[in-house]
Amino acid sequence: MAQTVPGRTAPPQTTTPQTVTSAVPRPWEDPAATPFVRVEGVTKRFGSFTAVQDVSLDIYRGELFCLLGGSGCGKSTLLRMLAGFEDVSAGRVIIDGRDQTGVPPYLRDTNMMFQSYALFPHLSVEKNIAYGLRREGLPRAEIATRVTDMLSLVQMQGFAARRPHQLSGGQRQRVALARALVKRPKLLLLDEPLGALDRKLREETQLELIKIQQSLGITFIVVTHDQEEAMTLSTRLGVMTEGRIVQTGTPHEIYEFPRSRFVADFIGSVNLFDGRIAVDGTDSATIACPGAGMDIHISHSVAGTVGQAVTVAIRPEKIEMLASPSGTRPNAVEGRVEEVAYMGNLSVYHVRLDSGMIVRVNMSNRSRYDDDVPRPGASVVLEWDGSAGVVLEG
Amino acid sequence: MRGVSRHRPLLALIVLLGFVFLYAPIVSLVVFSFNESRLVTVWGGFSTKWYVELFRDSQILEAAWISLRVAAASASIATVVGTLGAFVLVRFGPFRSRALLSMMITAPLVMPEVIIGLSLLLLFISMEGLIGWPSGRGMMTIIIAHATFGAAYAAVVVQSRLAETDLSLEEAAMDLGARPVRVFFDVTLPGIMPALISSWLLAFTLSLDDLVIASFVSGPGSSTLPMVVFSKVRLGVSPDVNALATIVIALVSLAIIVAALLMNRRRPMR
Amino acid sequence: MSGGGPLGRGALGRALARNRRRLVIAVPLLWLGLFFLVPFLYVAKISLSVPAIARPPYLPLWEWKDGTLDLSLNFGNFLFLIQDRLYLAAYLESLRIAAISTLITLLIGYPMAYAIARSPAGRRNLLLMLVILPFWTSFLLRVYAWIGFLKSNGVINNTLMALGLIDTPLVLMQTDFAVYLGIVYTYLPFMILPLYANLARLDGALLEASADLGARPLTTFATVTLPLSARGIVAGCMLVFIPAVGEFVIPALLGGPDTLMIGAVLWNEFFSNRDWPVASAVAVVMLLVLILPIMLLRRVQAAPEADASKAEDAA
């Protein structure tokens, strides 16, 4: 996998750290902290097909960790190995200091919320939630109390006697969550927990899920293919492709400091400028990009060799579009607006540079009127700061 | 359906003619069972005398009682064996004798009855010679024979149901702490219950209906209903067989109506 | 009627302890092995024995004589089948009658299955149930019902004569026609069900696409519907053809003395002549004849599952 040329140890100071994540503890930055879930070199093969390839991962107590990737990337298989539904072909899974490799699902302290919810159709909501507690052989009175508490936690008090098919999708989702949480698992695994909900309901439920997770303090691992969902929910996320985790980090790190073309391209949209290192100084560098017809100035060292092939990744919202050059930014290039896509809160512009390359630029629609926005055919200047671009290998 | 609405009258006519073909003989069976005349096909006035005659025929009554017991026993065995076979094939992943089991469980469906009957009879005779069991042929041997091909039908019915049940239900039960046997009884079995009931009914009906295999493996004093009916109708039509047919049809219709009512009353499972 | 997926699915089976797993596998395996597979090997064995007037009426295939195994394979029974014209004729007659009946069943069953598949969704299940319903009543009694229809003073002749269409009764019973009718009548549901299952799955958008691209209804049927239902046609035909070849009851009740089908030959060889080795040889050859259609059936029934198993691990 392509790695960033600069060690990502010194992020440019111009980016403001995200306030939400800085408010909670960041155990992954503490070398003394012991991970709660430890995946060690886990591989899963189905016949000749390798679904998960040598994945290692540390997840800390209280985290809400998202596994993000496209379909077939191995994220569900990894989750199913944590739950015990699939045996590992190689490697170990350690949860709370105990090796869980080979332990069947019914003996693990993990619970899973299924993508299909997997509510037992022949049991009422109440009995569905009580099912796991009954297997523990708890006294009836305690089961009843815990089920009632759980029903009120997910705001389903009035639905105890209903059968799953009498519930809406959102209600089933709550029951599935309650059923998995009622056993007070050390670790809750969620497979596309919001995948079956429509967009509006999904956004509400995301925040609710975070609230429940924080109030119970249970470690969550969520599998999702939806990057917005992963960004919203997670303390950290792991991006998976072709059976491997290519980068783990906070949403902010993943978005602003992708370590490979794949991650840069997979999360959000990005302009990729291919080029070679022309100058590499102590606190600045220049990348020659013949495809864009310009040199891109970077405001930090890239710690590579001159002539090395690199890619500069620049997010569309980091680029300023002006009618005439401001002269205040190190990078400026002329172009012509080719297409405008109006998205409501922002508009996406496709600008063709003189070299022929198309650059994507996002601009917020601050005004309700579109008198002074550039129209297709308009000549514009694109500018960005030296800290806007991420330099990636190759 | 879209795009074919112009052909609807023609299609309806085809369906109508098809059902006339399927049901005309059955209707005539019923009508002529109430015929006064011995001639099955000439109407001689309404009468229920053939029913009276039927219930005086101890041979038929005895055969019917044997058939019912054989059918109930063989259907029960068939459902258990077939369900286990289906479960093993659908849920167990690869194992050594899988291909063999898969072959054996489907083969009886396409095997001519005469071959099944002949081969089982030869087996029973030789087993008796070797280990003294089964001693002679009778209800036991018919039950075994019927259970064997009934199991194949049961396996097919249960297999298709198992294949379409949501695997994550079983996984959810395990995840919540249920051991495999518990999962089977708590989740798998309720899920496939409709299939088990239809398997049992199917095996029951097939057993009740079978003439050829039973003829091979039955012994003296264990003639089943089809065997008695066959020897009767081979000699020509006889109105008490019509009466018997009418009773069978009435019972089957009743069972189906009851089943339909039960299905309607119960809420859908999925 | 298929052998499960290429691989069984599900964590439940894997989670079962090894000895429990073995036990669960053993029950169906032993039952079917003992009462289905072993009997066959037995038939094969007896077909190679010499007939004798004894109990059982054949000589043992192998014997221990002076410490050596004396194996005597006798292919005489099979030679006998070839030499005696009766057997060859009966096999050919069975195949001919089964083939013609299957074709007629297809010609009646396809339009019915098509019509049911294209009828309003609410009515489809009812129609389908009406197709299956006769199957739940006795097969023997349904064949018997046709005797009353076909005999010289039966329903058909009486009706035609009453209408003045004929003067003397038609000979319908004890003819090949009666046998065709009996087979078609009995096995029609077996044709309709796989065809219906196939046609009901056919995406209506495909027919619209065909019409949209300029195909008239008949062209659409010939170029889209028919090729896509080929699997159902093969399955339905084999489900009728295979049992029809070995059919015993229908020719015995409706056929004439000239209708010589192989099932009846086997029956007589066993019950009347008590010639077990020849009866066994007849069974072995019948099975060999049917192997090709059986393989064909298995193939069309196994194929759709392959797609389902591919989706097994969409992670």
C-alpha cells in the first residue's frame, strides 16, 4: 500500500483539531494503555478465496470503532470472526485479555446486532429480548426487570407483546439493539445497524446510538459501507479493502491525512495531481505536476528524494475559486468552468485547466441568489494554500 | 400481468379446459357413487346403498385400517429421517459422506416404484435369512419401505424451507448464549414447522396411495387398501369403490379446508 | 429435489460438537443406506445369479469351496433379455409410450402453467392449489375413474350416442390411447409445477423490454419466454417421463393385452414366473435406461443453486 511520504507526525498547524474528539480520552495515543480487543494477524480463507488477509487491530475500552469498506472488502467476515460465527484461518482474537480463538459464539461475552436484525419471528418483542437472559438461567423477576429497563432505554415500552412483523423497520432496529444490549456484553458488534433505515431516520438514530453507547460505556464495533455514518459515529475507524485494513484513525485523521490514494479517494471526493518532487526544502517543497500544467507548492517538507513520483491530493473545499488572482496564495492556476452541479448547501464546479485536466471545486451557497456565481464558460482562477494538499506516494 | 392482457380470455379458457380435464373424472366418481344402478355409468336414481355395502365389506375396512396405521407410522419416521437428512445437507457444511447422502436422499424420488419394491423385498428376504429379522413380510416391512421413499420427499420439502430461512436467526440465538441443540429446538424447528407438517402429510398421502411397493413387500394378512381396491377394479368397475373414492375425496377436501382456515387465522411467520 | 448447495451453509452445523454431528449424520445415512442403497446392490447381485427351483429361487453368487472363493457371475439373464424379443419390445414400447405421453403432457401443461403464472397475483395460489388438489386424492381411484369414462357404455360413449354423433360405441378402453390419457392425467401436476415455478420467476420487465424493442407477442414468446423456461420444460418432462417408463398401474387398468410395458413385465416375471434373477436383470436394465434422463433432471435442478451459494459471503 502506498504510504505518505512525510511521517504524519507533524500535521501542519493551520488545521484546527476537531473539538468533539478532543473532548473524549484518546487511549490509542497512550502507549501504556492496554487494548480491550486485540486482533492479531487474523486471516480468513474460504477455499481459495481470502476474505480477510493478515489483519491486526487494537480497539480500546469504550470506543465506538467503525469498520468501513465497500461490499466484499471482508469487513463483515472480520466482524463474524469476532462474534465466533467464523473460525479464523490464522491469527488470534483476544477480547478483554482472554484468547477467544475457537470459542463458540454462545460462550463469548460479545453480542451482535444483525443487519437483518434476525428477530425471532415466532416470539414477541419481550421474549426476543428475554431470550439471551433465559439462556443465562437468570431468575424470572430479574429477567423481567432488565427487559423492562431495556425497552424503556430504546423507547419501546408499549410494544412488548408485539410480534416482529407488527413493527416498523425503525422499531425492529430498536428491538434488535435492545436484545443485544440486555446481556450487558463486553463488546457489541453491529453489522450495518442502520442500513435498512431510510435516510432521515438513519440520521436521527445515529445520534441516539452514540448516546446509548456513551451512557452504557460498552465498546462498539460497527461495520458499515456508509462513510458519512462511519464519520458521524466513530471514535476511530478502520478503512478496509480487499481483506486488509489500509488505515485506522479518527475521522479527522482519515479525512485530512489519508495515507494512500485509495483512502483519499474512498472517503469524500478529492483532486489527485500526479507529479514528481522538484524541490524538497526543510519547511517547504515543490511538486512539478505536468498534467496540471503547474508546480504545486507545499508548506512543509515531504521527506522524499527529488524526482520521486508522488500524488498531491487536494479536497474540493480546500480550493478557492476567484474571478481574478488574489496574489496572496502560493498556488494559483487558471481555468474555465465546464459544469456546475447545484446541491443546495453547496455547488460543485468542474473547472478545466489550460492543461486539459478537470478540477473539482466546492463552494458554499451563501447567497440565496445566483447573480454573481460563475457560470459554465466563465474564466476563473483556482487558488489554494500550501497546507491544502496531502502528498502521497506514487 | 403486464403486456399480455390481450390474451387474457384465451388464457382463461386454457385454464378452464385444463381444470375440466382434471376434475371431470373426479366429479363423475362422486356422482355415480350415489347411483341406484349397479352399472356405474347409467343413472338409475339416487341411492346410498353402495355406502352401506362398503361398510359391510370387512376386507376393505380391514385394509383401510392397516393402510391408515402404516401411513401414520411411515410418515412419522419419514419426517424425522428426512428432516435430519435435509438439515445435515443444508447446515453442516462439507463432510465425507455428503455426496452419498445427497444422492441417496434424492434418488428415491425418480426411481420407478417397481424397482424400489423389488429391491426392498429381496433385501427383506435375505435379511431374514441372515439375521432372522424381519420375520416374514407384513405391516413392518411396508412401513419401512414407505418411510424410505417418504423420507426422500420430506427431505426435499424441508431442504427448500431450510435454504430460505434466515441463517442469522440461528446465529443470533447462538450469539445470545444458546447451544446448538437448543438453537435447533428454539429457532430452527419453529421456522421449518410448516414444512414438517406438509412433509408428514405428503408422506402420509403417498403411503396411503402406494400400490406397487406395498404389493412387493406386504405379506399374507397385511393387504393395504390400494391392494384390495386394485384387485377389485381389475375385474371391472364396482360402485362401492366409487363410494370409497367419494369418502376419500370428502376427507381430503375437509383436511384442506381446515388447513386453509388455520393458515389464514395464524399470522404470517416471516 | 436437489442435493443442497455445493456447500452446506450456516454456523449452527459447524458449532455442533463432533460426536453429536456424527450422530445426526448417521441417522439418515444409515437408514437410506440400509433400505435404499443396499437393496440395489442386492438386485444387481441377484441379476447375475443362476435361477433355480429352490428357496430363494436362485443359486448363490459366491461360495467358499475348500478355502477358496468360488465366484460364478452369470450374465445369462441379461443375454436372455436380449435374445427374447419380448423384453426388447417391452423396453421400446415403454419408452415410446412414456415419450408420447410426456409430449402430450407438455402441450397441455405449458399453456396451463403459463396462464396460471400470468393470472392476477391473488388468484395464482388458488389455481395452483387446484392443480395439486387431485394429487392428494388417491392415484389409483383417479385412474379407476377413467374406466367409467372410457368403457363401451361409459360416460363418453353414452354422451356421444345420446347426442347422435355415433351409432356404435367407440373402443376407448384397453387401447394405447387410454394409457396415454391415464399417464397425462396422472402426471399433469408434475409438469405444471416446475413450469409454473419457472414462469412465475420470469421478470415481466424482460417481456416489456422485448416489446419495447419491437418484438410482437409471439416473437417475444419464442425468443424470450421459451428459452428462459427451458429449464422448467426439461425438469417437467423428466418428472413425467421417468416414472412413466416404469409405470405399472395405468397400463394394467387402462391398457389392453397388447400394451406391454416393462413395469408389467417385471411384475409378471417376479410374481407369476417367480424368476427372481430375470426380474432383477429387468430392473437393472431399466435403471440403466433411465440413468440419462435422471442425470438430466439432476442437472437442471441443481444449477440454480450455484448462484445462491455465490452470495454466501458478501462481506
